[in-house]
Amino acid sequence: MKTVESLREVAHSRGLVVGACVNADALRIDPHYAAVLSREFSSITPENALKFGPLSPQPGKYNFSDADALMAFAERHNMAVRGHVLIWHRQLPDWLTRSKPDKKELTRVLINHVRTVVGRYAGRIATWDVVNEAVAPNGRPRNSIWWRVIGPDYVRIAFEAAHEADPRALLFYNDFGIEAPPAQLDAILALLAQLRTQAPIHGIGMQMHLRLADGARVKGLTRRVTQAASLDLKVHITELDVRLPIKTQPSSSDLEEQAAIFGNIVKIGLATPQCDNVTFWGVTDRYSWIPHVFPGKGAALLFDAEYGMKPGYHAVKDVLQLGHLR
């Protein structure tokens, strides 16, 4: 009997890394989660284990237990790891946000944090999201502690520190809103065009947290991905999910529409030479962040809460095998 190929195997045959964001608690307690993750995906992105707040609850002290456990799992199963995320305006430690540091002190904190984390996994984590969401939806710089205190140079400083800690790592800028009206993407691309003349940067991560209503915008995504690729940067889809309105179970029509969005995005990725990674923001609806942040929404991933393969799973596999949706 012919063995059914996993998503991971089919994607590998097309030169594509297919990844999933990983919940450290789920990996620890749920053997089914671990089995599906290792069978179907070739890359993992820690959901929270590498963010500044969870990593460093006290000044100068780090708890790498969850991150180390994820690394060990990935290495046992021959999976790549995406380091997410070094510098972000959210999930910062309380000791930092309460301390009101001046420019010199916050710059020191930023550099030390980046060097500590990247240095620990040098040679093991090949790709890092160095700076996350530095541009607001209106195209202006995001009003974060980093921007207010250090100024716009914080982005360059972060990339330089990451490169110093691991010169072999690929360094990405990561953001959302790529599929939205152009102000945000235009500002991001202007930032990256300037940045790549000043510091080592290798790619842009496009998050893609979508709704069904965004399906029409996906049709224009090819142009936006092409814009990003024109900077001679890698382009990765880094946080893909499509949330559905739910009461008890999502409707079959919504699941089919979701599947078409997933399939079309993967098709765009395959058609873009600079894109070799598509990562979904989770493995199963059982552990998705969506219902906690968007009440009344959910069912955003490839596997349902009982680990059943949804239409979206089959749509992605069809595109990888056939080049189109059935």
C-alpha cells in the first residue's frame, strides 16, 4: 500500500519549508500535538518562548527552559527553528517598562538582549525575526518604547547586534498589514530600502493574520510580494491564519472559502523565487490564540481541535502537488 505523503514531504519536494508556530505547553503535555507537528511541518516558530518578557522576568536574568525544550524537539525531528522575536513593542518585561530608562540605558538593554539570545543559539537557529511591527498601519513609525527613547536607529542597532552575535544567521524584519491598503507596506519597504544600506538584513516576514473578508485582497498579494522581493530580500509568509466566525462549528462554506485563501497564498509563495518558507500561526485550532483575542472567531488553522485535516490542509497539499486547487 502506498504511504500517504505528509504536508512536510510534499512541500520539501517543491523546495518549500512549511512551518508552524509552537505552543510550548501543548508540546509538553499533548503527545498528539507533538506527533502532528513533527510529521506535517519542517520548521517551528516559538509562539512565546523567545519573547523578551517571558524570557527575562528579572533584569539580566533569563529563563531559557521552554526555548531549549523547543530547540531539542526540533533537532530530534530534523526541523528548522525561526527565532521569534527579538525586539517588539509588546510582551516586554515589567521591569523594563516600569524603569523609564534613558536612551543610553535602553540602547544597552537592547544590545545585551539581542546578543544574549542570538548568541545562545548561534549556529542552531538559522533565521531570526529581529524587529517586529515597527511601522503602524497609517505608515508612521510605531510609538513604542524603543522608538520614543532611542529613536528610529533602534532598528539598525538591533540588526547589527544580531549579526554580531551570529554572522551566519538570516535576519528578517517582520510585520502585518501587507495585504491591507498600501500605506503600511509602502512605509515598511521604504524603511527596509534604507536599512539594507546601513545594516545586515536578509528578508521581510509577512504575517498574514487574515479574515475571510480579506480573501479579495489576496488577489492583489502577488504585486505586494513582488514589491518586497524587488528589494533583493527574501520574502517569507511567517504567521498565516484565517479566522472564521463561529458559534459551535464553522460552516462548510466558510471552511471552503478559508481553504481557497490558504491555497492561493501558498501558490503565490511557490511562484516567488525569493519565498521558500510559509509558516502557519499554529498547528491545531485546539491551541490557537484567535478565540482569546477575537471573541466569536476561531477555526483559523489547518487542523481542527480534534486534529482532523480541514479543507485548508487539503487545499495547501493540492497546490503543492498539482500547482492549483482542485
